[in-house]
Amino acid sequence: MPVSTDNKLCVRCVLPENFPGVRFNGEGVCNHCQQAPSAEAVRENVARLHGEMVSAIEANKGGRDYDCIVAYSGGKDSSYTLKALSENYGLKCLAVTVDNGFMSEQARVNSKAVTAALGVDYQLFTPAWSFMSGMYKQSVTNTELHTKAAIKRASAICNSCIGLINVYMIRLALMHGAKLIAGGYIGGQVPKDTAILELNLDLYMKTREATIGRYEESFGEDTRKYFDVPEGLLKSAQMKKITILNPMLALNVGEEEIIAQLAPLGWKPTLDTGVNSSNCRLNDFGIAMHYNTHGFNPYVFEISEQVRHGLMTREVALKKALSIPSLEEVQWQAKKLGVQIECAE
Ligand SMILES: [Zn+2]
């Protein structure tokens, strides 16, 4: 690390020439940067999203046990999200971590410290390793599992894991009568401007079957337990919709500022998760496999978006984007999953 790359990179944002849909002009500036709004327009847009988020929060407060279920990895972005929602917006939150078997020990310590400091209820859910390892194994070997759009934003293993977490959050929201779900996604990780999404539960139930069927073929008979929302649960909850918040998109705050604000809560950077994660030790494996298959870092779009929004310098972005672990370096994760990966000489 870092790997050497023969790919031409955008001179402004570091997107490589082989990223899907990228085109460069004569000066080496990519189409995303050419179309990027001015700093002023970005500020205005964030302010607008923030206003909409505050309205959505006010309209959806007053859940039964909790106002909001927070998908909480213990990483910096979701820690900051949890802090903002409970301290600045007065939401009664339930923070939930899904331990995928690769959770960093420091992230475990951080999540305990942060939830204790904020006085927030905390739940740790550890799905059976037999299911998780099978799910990850299938995710790296079955390239048809996820859509083309999904692989631009995250590696295959991340996409499977995020899917499982999202369904678990919906189940908890229904169980606890919470009208809000929040995650710590940042710009570039989720589609543009999705700070607030309305999940119509009827529609959701109707459209889920195709995905669950595809997953069931790959992940086996326990798939429904992790990826389905039971009809009975939906009926008893008597809810028509859930509002999903990605507050980071409406806050637009950079990494340094986030870490500075989390330090007083007892949050410390992890040293064993690679440069693109602050909670998961499988992440580098996902990056290495994604790079090996698609030729670009699955984090490069979010990194480039951070640069365009003025939240990261190009120098830091370059370091992160080019920090691709080699297949040799991720052998221990492969071994733990029982996946054979071949290392080129
Ligand atoms: Zn660019």
C-alpha cells in the first residue's frame, strides 16, 4: 500500500478513468467535477436539506418506545449522527450495532463509550456466524447478486451487510413504534441528496420478494429471518410509512471536525480497520476484492464527493483512494470466511 495505478485520475477529485461513466475534458477534469455546483450552491443545498430534515424530525417525533432507531456501527460517521440526533434534535434514540464477526475491538469500546456518554439505549445484535460467513462468501463469488448501481458505491460484501442491517432496522422500528430510522451514510455512499426518504411500507412489502428470492438462492434457508419483514409484524405495528434520515447529508461536516467532536465522548480512532473504515475489519477485504474485480476502489466515489464538497483535501483523498490492500494482506479474512483467493505474482 498504496498501490500504483496506471489509471488516469481526475486532477480535481481523484476519480479514475475506469470508474463507470467517467469522462475527462482536455484539462483532465472529470464530468462530475465539471457539473459540480459552486461552493455557494452546495452550502445552499445543504441548508435546504437541513431545513427539510428538521421538519421531518418534528413531524415524526413521539414514537412509542423510541423516536428513532439508529443504525450504529460505532464508526465515526454514525457516532456523529447519533450525537447530533440525540443532543441537537432531542430525539429518543435506540442505537443498534450489528456485529458481523469482524467488528473492531476499538469500535466495540467506542460504541459503549459514546452511547453511555449520550445516555442512549444500546443494542448489539450478532447474527449467527454460520449465516454471515455464508452470506459474505456468496457475495464475493456471485457477481450477479447486486445491481450495477450498487457496486459503484460499495463493495459486494458491504452491500449484502447493509441490506441485512436495513431490514433489521425496519423490524425494530415496527416493534418499537418508532417513526424514524437514521444511518450515518455520507455524501457519495447513498444517492444524491437522500437526506430524507419516505419508506412506504405497502410498496416496500410488494417489491421485496424479488430481492429476497435472489438472496435466498444464494444465502440459504435462513435468508428470510434476516432479510424479510413478517406480514404479522407490519399489521400489528399499524404503520403506513417510516421516514429514513441520513443526517450527515444535511450537516456536511468533515472528518477532522467529526473526530474533534467525538473525542470528549470517549471515541478513539481504530487502528485495525484500514483507512476507509472506522469499525469493520472485513472492509479492507471488500475493497481488495472489489478492486480486483472492477479495477476501482469502492470508496472512490464518496471520496471524490467529499473533495467536491470541500470536506477533504485532494492530498488526503489521494492517499485514501490509492490505499488498496493487496490480496496478500487480506488473506486472514479470506481464511476466516473459507474463501480461496489467488494472489498474482
Ligand atoms: Zn473529478
